Amino acid sequence: MSNVFEQYEKKNEFLVCVDSDGCAMDTMEIKHRRCFAPEMIKTWNLTEREDYILNLWYDLNLYTKTRGINRFKGLAETFKIISKEGVEIEDLDSILNWVETTNELSNNSLLREIEKTDSKGLKMTHEWSLNVNKSIEELPKGDEPFEGVSEGLEALSKKVDVAVVSSANGEALNDEWGRHDYIKFLTALLGQEAGTKQHCIAELKKKGYDTDNVLMVGDAPGDLQAAQKNDVRYYPILVGKEKFSWDRLVNEAVPKLMNGTFDEEYQNKLIKEFNDSLK
Ligand SMILES: [Mg+2]
């Protein structure tokens, strides 16, 4: 874990950290619409109120303040709501209990819990999660970056250090960012193996950047939190307005960061806009 930071080389005085999924790469819509949600319908056979449940899933994972939450938390939230609406989920208590109490929301931790409890609900959750991974792997590899990202990264990399800070797995990140030949624009490509986003920003700051010279760019409330915990500035890529957001990042926000006018008023305006974009 430490190695990646030991080898890091600071090149400029300013650092822009960029999230990947839903921020630079247009991968969230397709993953939720083609993988997470349909696999949930299949695994729990929720065909009877399918449209309602699908839309609830999209809202929770894409369009509201919970955008970008962990898959198991998303599942638990969805099930809590639909069970109140009369949709029965077998062994729901085991699922909710695990999600609320585990210290690691992962397939491996789920398997350990299944060994202990032999719970049907958890077995289905595990099956769903594996099927989601499989269907994500099978997605066609198209042109995933948002419009404006290519030019944006190129322009930024001439003035500032650009580091990807993501909670996706490192291999997938290398594959995606490598396939589009974007790695040349970066000083680091950090995935979940490097630690949480908050941790990664903290480690990068130690490389000699002034706190006022660091900006986190993200699309979800978790990105904002990671920035705030490190006292660095935050710039939102707004859902549905990604091209506009990237253009403004390059033409307005980063210039402001560099000339010292990215002040509290500007920051508050951006955060308000971000909060308003998520229901
Ligand atoms: Mg994201």
C-alpha cells in the first residue's frame, strides 16, 4: 500500500485529484442499468413490481444524495424501502444485519458470514454480487469517457499534477485509463488498493502540495467528504451535465485555484449546485 506513495513524484505546485467512475468515465449509468439492477430483479425474482423497483434503485444509486454508495448498502436501502411497500424479501433481517454491522462490505467478508450463519438471504446477496461482477466484465468496451474529458485532462496536465483517486479496483482502472491512453496525463492512478479516497488525498498532500493548492474533482457526496476531511477544495462533475462541468473545470475552476480566487464564496456556490443536482 505504501509503495505507490513512496514512488510518487510531484511535478507541479498544484494537484487536481480526479475520481473515475461517473466523473471521468461514463460507467455508472451502464453498470446500474445493465448489471446491478437487472441482476437484483433476477436473483430475487422481483418481476411483479419491476419498474418501481428499478427506478428506486436508479434514484438511490445515481440521482440522489446516496449516489455512489457501496453496492451492499444500496441493496439494503432498496430492500428496506420495498419491504415497507409490501414486497417480501426472504431473510431480509440477515442482509440488513450484515450490512449494518460488518466492518468490510465485500464478497469475502460476505462469504465468511455465510459460513457462520448459513443464511439464505446472504447466499442470495453473494450470488447477486458475483453475477453483477460477471455481467460488468461482459459489458461491451465502448467509448466510456465523458465528452470533454480527453481535452480536459490534456489541458490540465500541462499546468497541474493530475492524480486519479478512485475506489474502483486498480486493475479495472489501469485497463480503462490505459485503453484511452490517459495514463500519460497522470502523476498517479490510485484505486481501492491504495486506500480510501480520504487516505489517498492525505498521502498526496504529504508530497509537498500546499493545502490551498489541492482540488478534488468528483461526482458523489463521498468525494466531497474526502475533500472536506482533508481541507482541500472540491469541484463537482454534475450528473447529466458532465461536458459542461469538465469545460468549466478547465476554463474556470482550475484557473481560479491557480490565481488564488477559488475562495469560500466560489466553493459554497459549487457545493450548493452539487447538492441541488442530487435530489
Ligand atoms: Mg464517482
